[in-house]
Amino acid sequence: MLLRLALTLAPAAAADGLRPCAALRRSWSLTWTRAGGPRVLALALPLAALTAGTLRLVVQLALPLRPLVRDVLEQATGNFFAAYYAGILAPVIVGTLVAAAVTLPLTSTAFAVLHNRLLSRRTSDVPGTPDSTPDVSSPPGTGIRRRSLG
């Protein structure tokens, strides 16, 4: 579980233009700072609860699909057992897809914002490290950070 939390900032670091290994290194280093670990945990827990709640709600709302899917598949294939299990799985599949579509953009945005805040705090705490570089047009993967707007 700790490893998963330490890697939650990797997509945001990769979106910054870093290569996969560099993004994982940055995620790991930002998570295991004094301010990083508690902030990642404090952000991950409510987002996990939101995802679980959304999944549960949508699965409950999609339960009327069970008999519909079962009847349609049984008539189409003539296989009662396949239709029965497809009917059981239909609300779960719908719930998973809807929960992912609703919570994934929010989660990705929240972790990207946290990544940028932790990165700006880390660069401002280190003496001799400039807050940003004037060269905004540097190629991806060079390690040069873009200027922060906030």
C-alpha cells in the first residue's frame, strides 16, 4: 500500500515531460518528504472513498439491468448459464465504467495539482535552486521545469 501511495504522483510527473523512470523517481522523492507523505495520504483517502461510493451507487442504480441482459442473452444464445452470469456482471461493469469516467479526471487533476505544489515547495526550500528557469521551450525529459502560474 505504501508503494502505491508513493507512485501516485508518477502520472503527473510524466505529464511534466519526464521519462517513465524519471517520473517514478520524482514521485517517490516527493512522496517521502516531510510534507509529501501526509499530503498524498490526505488526498488519496477521500478520493478513494469518493470512487468507492460512486461505484456502489451506480451498481445499485444499474441493478435493473440484470433481468434485461439475462433475457436478451438467453434468447439470443440459448445458453441460460452464460446469460445468468452476464446478467449478474452487467451492473458491475456499468458501475466500474461510470465510476472511472466520473472520478478519474478529478483524481488525476487533484494529484497533478499536488505534484506541482510539492515540486514548487521543494525547489523553493533548497538553497541555490532557482524557482523556475527562463527557458520555457526546453525539450521534454531534460529536467528543466516550467514556470508555475500559481
